[in-house]
Amino acid sequence: MDNKYLAQLLFPDVTKTPEEIEAMYPERDLAEGVAVSRHAPSPTGFVHLGNVVQSLISERLCHQSGGILYLRIEDTDSKREVKGATESLINMLAYYGIKFDEGVTLDGDKGAYGPYTQSKRRDIYRVYAKKMVEDGNAYPCFCTKEELEAIREEQEKEKVSYGYYGKWAVWRDRPIEDIEAALKAGKPWVLRLRSTGSIENKFKYNDLIKGEINVTENDVDFVIIKSDGIPPYHFAHPIDDHLMHTTHVVRGDEWLATLPLHLQLHKLLGFKPPKYAHIGALMKMDGSSKRKLSTRKDPELGLAFYKSQGYPRDSVREYVMTVLNSNFEDWRRANPDADIDEFKFSVKKLNPAGSLFDLGKLMDISKNVISKMTAEQVYEYTAEWANEFDKDFYDVFTADPDFSKAVLAIGRGGNKPRKDFGLWSEVKGYMGFMFDKYFSLECNYDEKFDRDSIKTVLEKFVESYDDGDEQQVWFDKIKAIASSIGYAADMKEYKANPDAFKGSVADVSMFLRLAVTGKLNSPDMYSVMKILGRDRVNERIKAMEERL
Ligand code: GLU
């Protein structure tokens, strides 16, 4: 077969040579050992946790070594593409703080190695496809869907593996006349790799995460250009990563099965393959067993979940790091205030079998992250979240920013800050009672307290409350009220001899707390009352008296 003739027959429109393309993508001017990596998602409309995990690993590899991270959009599968998906991907990755140096942005491409969207690279792929034919490494296949199905059925009967290989590769050695006739008849065709591999041949490969793995050569004549003239991932990947000078590919381990094909294609195209890091699936505990997080069953796989629930972006980042590198938590304990990027991330520490995700743990981290923020920051983030997800609360919360910030400042700062909430969506539950609109009685007094004592406490408090009082004066007044109704003013005395009292000053405080906040737990009462102001405090206490 005259390969040059066949290549011209199949790709008459392709006039450029690989050398001309290569000249457009010169070597990057970077020092030895510097990583260039990319995040290369497909715009399917679903941005998942894996996107943050993968891009964060790539980001650390690049930025820790002084290298380049770029964003490439892999949209060669038009059936899976969803309108607006690229924009939401870009926005979501930016929201989680992944900083790209190059690639697709909302304002078009940035960088000298584009276009960074695969559908815009059709002509480039076809230059290499033509070369593959010229070199005898690819051939056209005119099989219809029905013919491929028949092959599959036959393979099922013979109990051999599926695929287009060996004797099943029916167009592999067809004479040129058959190809010409099929082209003339206008039959659709795909371009297939002429695989030279054999499943008898095994070799060892060193994956950055999996370590040394055993690989079997590929013997399948995979499609490298589809009937629409566009390559599938398998062919676009080596070409793009070669031209864009990627040194590290971080991707899901669902691609391990086709790693032999990718290595084979790099070789046939004359490219040096990048280093691969295949990440295990994200897992969760389901009862007592581990399973993969699933798009269908687990909303927490989608990044939109974290955003809408109000997980702070910093918590998600901290949590992902905790999961990826087991020494991160110790580092964080030793460096509580350090920037997360100062942590020395290591790809070698990743669990090859996949990382376990646990929303409970994320919540603990999140409470910790929020507890270290200033009231101002908590206010800004909560307002940003509520503006998108809880408009009603947003209006109330932002009507008087100083008021809201004052409430958020209670118990903040110092070396033992409160850890009341881990989500922006929990702020409403935490401090909603401060606004008359959301104030309600969430609990009631325990039956064991006689109603007259409670009433007396409430009455006496209103009589004596002065919002100009210092905290100690305020509390001394509460103690005095406690003593006046036979409750212990001193907790030590009470604990030593509980039967001598009807209750304690803690109970008396609780009577007031419930009346003022509607809850049994609340931020510091002295501060709450001061911020609410005398009139509102007295109003609520009187309303409670009337209810009793
Ligand atoms: N588009 C592929 C995916 O979304 C990218 C895999 C890779 O990073 O090479 O899985």
C-alpha cells in the first residue's frame, strides 16, 4: 500500500506538516525540573469534587516548582457537552482558589500555546492524523454500527475480549481499491490506529501515585479520528500535551486502562510522554464498607453542593489537603495561621487506592476555619452566600451591617474562639433570634421549674436591667435575683450541697436566656443583651412573662 497516496486521499485538505505545527509551539523557557501541568476537564455541566482535587494537585506540582498551570477544555465529545458548562467550570475553579497561569478564561485564551479548547484544534489534530497514515500507523475503517455490533456478538459467542483487533480488524489490511470505492460511495469512516502491540508483551510503568504498575501492551486498533473529523480524547491528549509541553498529567485512574494506548501513541508520534499521576476514586463510608462516591447517589460529589450549602471555600481547600496528604493536619496544628500554600505538598503521599471523604470531618475543619476569621470576614462571606441562596435572610442580615457584625464578633478572637457554625447557611440559625423577624421560642422551660419562680426572675430582671452596666455588675444583679428566690448564687456552693437550693444561678440565667433568645444555647448573654438594647430585651422578657 502506498501510504502517502492513502494519506492524501483521506486528508486532501491538510497541507501543513507536523514540523510546521511544532514551530508554532516552541519549548518553554523554564528551568530543569519545573513542572508544567494542566487541568483538562470536559464541559459536561457537572463540576465535581474531583475537579478541585485534580486541579489542586496539578496546581501544587506546578506552583511549588515555579512552573505553569493551564486550563484546557476538552470538548471533543459534543454529545456530552452542555451549554454554559465551560463558564461554570471556570467560575467554580476560581471560586475554590485554583489559579491558572494560562489557558481558557472568561475573556478568551491567555497564553502562547493555544487554542486551549480542543474543538478549536481540529486542524492541528488532522495534521498528525495524516502523518499517522503516511507512516503506516493508521488506516480508515468503514464499518457501520451494525457491523461493529455483529463483531461484538461474535466475540461474545467466542468468549474473547471485545474490540477491533487481530482478525476482527476487518479494514486493517483491505486493498486500496476497496477504500477508494467506499470513499467514492460517500461512506462515513473513522481513522484507526494500526496497533503493533501484543497482549503477550508486558512491561513495568512507574506512576507518580500508583508506584510501579504492570502494564500490558495495547493490541486494539482504537479510533483516533471520529467520523466527524474530530479525535477522541486518546488522540487529542498526546498531541495537546506534547505541543503545550506538559510535563505532568494528573488525571483520574479510570484512564489507567488506556494508558498503554496513550504510551503507544506518544511513541508512534515521536513524542516524549509526560509523567502520569493517576488518582484513585474519591470514596465514602456506606455503613461499614467503603464505596466510590457516585454522581447518582451522592450530592456531595458535586461542587455546587458545597457552594449552595455554604461551605467556606477555604474549608474545602483545607479539607482536600487533609485528605490528600496525611501529614497536612500535623503541619496545620504546628502552623495554625500559615498560608496553606506554605505546606510542602507531596504527590507521593496520596493514597493510591483513593481517598476517603467524610463530611463530618469537613465540618470540623470548617468550624475551625471560620472560628479564625474576623467578624468582618464572616459577615462578608455570609452576605455573599445569602445573596445567592437565601435572599430573605440577606435582606435582614445586611439591613444594619454594624449590628450583624457586632453579633458575629461575640466570642471571636482570643485563643479559644467559639466554633458554633461551619457553614454560611448556619449563620441564620446561629443568630437569627437577634432579628425580630426570626425570633421564636424554640424550646420551653423544663417542668421541674415552678412557673412562679421563673416569673419572679423575669420581673425582677426587667426592673433592675440597665444596659449601661458592666458585665460584673450585670451578673451580680442576676446572682442577687437567684438568692432572693432560694436559688444558689454561687455554683460551688450549689455543687457542694444541691439539695439546699431550689436551683442555681445557672438556671436563673437559663430562664433569661430562653426569654431573650428563644433557645437554651446562645452566644454570651451579656453581649447579646447589650447589642439587642434595653427595649428589645425588656419587650421579649415581658412577652415571656405573659406566656407563663
Ligand atoms: N477530559 C478528561 C476528563 O475529563 C481529562 C483527562 C486528563 O486530564 O487527561 O476526564
